[in-house]
Amino acid sequence: MDDEKRMLRVGILGCGPISQAAHFESATKAKNAELHAICDVADDLRERMAATHAPRKAFRDYSEMLADPDLDAVVIATSDAFHVPAAMEALSAGKHVLSEKPIGISIEEVEDLKKAVERSGKQLQVGHMKRFDAGLQSAKAFIDGEMGEMLALKAWYCDSTHRYQLTDAVQPLMVKSANAKKPPVNPKADLERYYMLAHGSHLIDTARYFGGAITEVDARLRQRFGAYCWFVDVAFANGVIGHLDLTVSVRMDWHEGFQIYGENGSILGKTYNPWLFKTSDVDIFSEKTGATTRILGADGHFYRRQLEAFADTVLNGAPMTGASIDDGIASVRGMVAIAQSVRSGKPVRLADVSGAL
């Protein structure tokens, strides 16, 4: 194949904040992908983003972008409610899909999407970009190699009241449009639901990335002074016990990380605000050597690394190292189970849940 053919020609649906902060730059910097097209119904926003990021083509109509025979794949960077319909349409048009997380907002719609993926024969990867944090990858390698049996896992995602002071300083200027397409219901009208979808999906996927399948959750939620705090006891299929802490927002610095106890060692990880593009500090203690190691100087652009891995899977048949549709479904099931456990005050098995968050 020629050089151009080896580049995955990507179209990005949605020119909003997540595309401006992550996906446009990822597609222009990726070693094996290119920004072929962008699409947004807001003419002013689309035209400004086209002038800034110079895609080959710009579309107002999504179906027209999907009809482009030169387009290989789409990145879905819209509001959560639009993820599944947009992915379905792309698969039907014969395009591969990298969709922002969460993959959907109800169990039924994401299970329907899985059927569409299987029918299409195309690749669908869910944008749980933390799987491309080199610090987390070093922890995963230790778990799969030297650590032996896992005893227990704790993980936490605690947003900070000061996050916007940081993000306003490090992110590009966010361009908005009054003409942007919005979901029927304002996602932030229900903050309990919004925080779980936005942040809980990350926490659940991180726990599953390390600990494997989750079978049951026992969740409590306390809401005070504008803060939401979930404590979730987790049972894994392999017998590991776990505890998750999702708090929005803590009156302290950004507080995110994990602690894992294993047969032949332990892991302690500290994760930074994603917009710092800084690899997590992950200290791995080996019982065999009596020493702690930490990966340093690693590439911290998780979004670009995620796109490059997706492109490698599509172009070269490489194994998918990102989150699959099954991982995406499991994350949605976990969030629904947590919500039902909070309401009932009882443990909830993930296999028993249905409906939407």
C-alpha cells in the first residue's frame, strides 16, 4: 500500500469542546491517521474549526460525510445521547467508529449497538482514553505478569472545585455556537446522572481494566453543599474485592488514582487532570526485588495514542488494546447498577439490571 493508504482517513462528528481540546489535535498529530473531514450543523463553529485545523473536507450533514468514499472512520464527539444513533449510522455506511465514552446511556441501546457492530464487520472502539496512559499500562503489565493473584483494588476519581482554573489555563480557547445541536434534555439538569456518565464511566472502566469483570456493586451516595460522593463496594468475577470513590467536587486538589494489593507486589497510582497530558505516577513494588519502580518520561497524549492504536487495528489488523463494545456495555451496566443500588439501598448484580441511567 502507498503512504496515503496507510493513513486512516478520519472524520470527526461534532466541533464542540472535546473535539477542540482533544480530537482535532490527535487527528492532526497522529502518525497513522489524518483529519480527513469534520462535521457540525453549526455553520459558524464548523467554518472556524475548518479554518483552524484544515481538514480536507467539512460537512454540515452527517449522512453526506458518511457517503464520502474516501472516509475510513469516524470519531463521534457529540453529546452522550447521540453516541449510539451516530455509531449505528456510521456502521451502516461501512465506516469504523471511535466513539467518546460513555458509549450510550441505556443498556438496551448499547446491546443493540453491539449487534450492529457484529453485523457490520467493522471496528468500534470506545474512547476510554485512560487505557492509553503509560502509567496505567505499566500497572496492567505488572498485574498480567509478575504480580500473581490480586487480593483487592481501590480506585478513586475526585474532581476538584478548582478544576476550571486549571483547564482554562491549559486548554485552547473554547469556541461555542448558539447553533450547536443539543439533546432534547439538558444533560446538566440532573447532576447526579451527569456526573456518573461523565466521570463514573472512567472510574468503572479503570477498575475493570485492572480487576476484570465486575459482577456486583453495593453503592451509597451522599450529597451535601453541592458535592456528590459515591462510595461503591465492588465484587469482581475473579473473587477480588474492590472499593470505588467518585466525588464531585472535593475541596482540595484533583485527587485521582488507585491502589492494588497483589500476591507478589503492590501498585499505587496517582493520576493527573487529563488536560495536563501527564502520565500517571505509578509506583510498582515487587516483593521479589524489594524495590519500587516508576515509568518516567512517557508520552502523555492519551487521546492521540488512543487514535493511533485504533488506526493500527483498522489498517493492520492489530489486536484492539482500547475499550471494545463489550467494555463499553459493561461500563454502562455498572453505572446503571450503581444508580439502582443507591435507590434501593441494596447490592445489585450487573447481570440483573436493565434500562437507562
